[in-house]
Amino acid sequence: MDAALDVAYQVVEALFGPGSGVPWWAWIAPLVMIFGRMVMPSLATETAGSRSGSKGKKGKKVKKGKK
């Protein structure tokens, strides 16, 4: 158990510590993008499948009758 914790601590220190190649503030945008949809789902954009448009159930265009 101690060995697993030591490895986890070393990984976190390599990613976020003072010797890492990525500064601490550069992690803010990816974390917000990953967890933002879970925290604020109302701000998430609509997916293409949920839009109502001129397409039928399986993405095929619906033919309109002649006038």
C-alpha cells in the first residue's frame, strides 16, 4: 500500500510540482473543459443528434411532398 501511494505521489509531483514542465496555471483550462459539463450541464452545447431539423430518425433526409 505504501509503495502505491509513493508512486501516486511521484506522478502528481511530476505533473504539478515545481520541477514539472507544465506550469500550474496551464492545468486550469483542461480541467474546466473536462469537469465543466458535469458541474454546469446547462452551458454544454447541443449535440448534432439532439437538434430537430429536416432529418429523420436515422439521419436520412425526409422527403417532402410535391406541391
